[in-house]
Amino acid sequence: MSVVAFSRTRPLAGGFYTVSEAARLLKIDNELKIRGWLRGYGGDAGPVIERQYPLRNGTDEIGFYDLMEIRFIEYFRRQKISLQSIRKAAAAARKELGHQHPFALSNIKFVTDRKRIFHLTAEETKDTKLRDIVTGQYAMYDVIEQFLAKGIEFHPASNLPESWRPDPETFPDVVLDPHRAHGLPILAQHGVPTSALFGLWRAEEQNYDAVADWYEIPRDAVVQAVEYELDLAA
């Protein structure tokens, strides 16, 4: 049993996540942070991200590019970079790079431009932590960019992410692809959502062989999917 890939011309073929799903997939313990980055905090503290889908009926629908930008922002927040600095850098990058999702882009040019924009932002906001990251002698900023690009396949023309393997060493077959299963984690080789395998595994009293037989996939593929889901819940 497999999941049919979605057409690239269909609505929401760019991935679809709720805020709760994004928080779970990115291991962010506070959904309110994500909502603030999407909607802003009122006054001059507007959104950090220019959303992939329009806000409808008060709901926060997140696309795959949004997810990648949220991952980027969360990592910088963990480095104690102020949200003000990140917001200013995002706005400057959208304007200068002429792109809606500057924190999702890759290749040497975009990485270099982002570094320069962050440097200018650090000077403008007097953010010493950000300045140290960008100009530090150990080239920490370049290491961060390399870390954030890990596991991502980028389109050679658009330089936008096409898929993301959250942990390619531990879970090499688990991938998020916006054109398959709405972008939720699947086993790349078999196309089955890891959440479906995990749910059946629990229903079958943790019987890996029963799940493998039901989906007609190898037992070790089921084990990998279950362990990935358990890791997300840890």
C-alpha cells in the first residue's frame, strides 16, 4: 500500500500543516511562538514570515516553505538572537533578494547575501550576540547555515527546498516532501506516512510484523517509522 503523490498544479500541493503539526515536527514546545511569527504581536511587531497561504477564517495554514523558515527562525532564537533582529533581517532579505521566503533559499549566493544582511541588521539593532555569530573568528554563521541545509534537497533552478529528511543518519528513509501526503513525514521508498504506521502499530499491540504485512513493506521500514514517531514524542 502506498500514497499517491499530489500533482504540482493542485491547491495545497506545496505542503499543508497546522501550527500544532509544525510544532511537533520541529520539536517546538510552544505553539504561541509560531503563531506570533506568523501573525505578529500587534503594534510594530508584525509577522516575521510572509505566509505561503493567505490567512483564512482565522486559521493558520502553513506550507512547506513556511515550515522551513520556521525551522530557520527557531534555530536562531535558540542562539539567543532577538526576534526584533530576525524580523528586521527577514524584511530586508525579502526586499533585497526579491523573494517571499528568504530563509528557505539556498546556494552560495543566497547564503552570502543572508550573512551580509544579518551583519547589517546586527549593526542597526546593536545585537551583540548576532554580531558575534556573523563576525566571530570561528565562522559560526557559516556552520549554522550548513547545519540548517542538512537533509534538505534544493531545486537547482529556484534554490527552494523540495524535500527535507529531518534526521538522515538515524532515520534515512523518513522524508517530508510537499508533493506527497501533504508534506507530512513518510517513508520515501514506500510512500506511507509514518503516523499511519505508528497508529496501526499501537492498534496491533506493538506488533511490527502485523503492520509490515498490512502495508506489504519490510519490517525494518516499520521499525524506522515507529522509532521516528517515538522520537518526535520524546
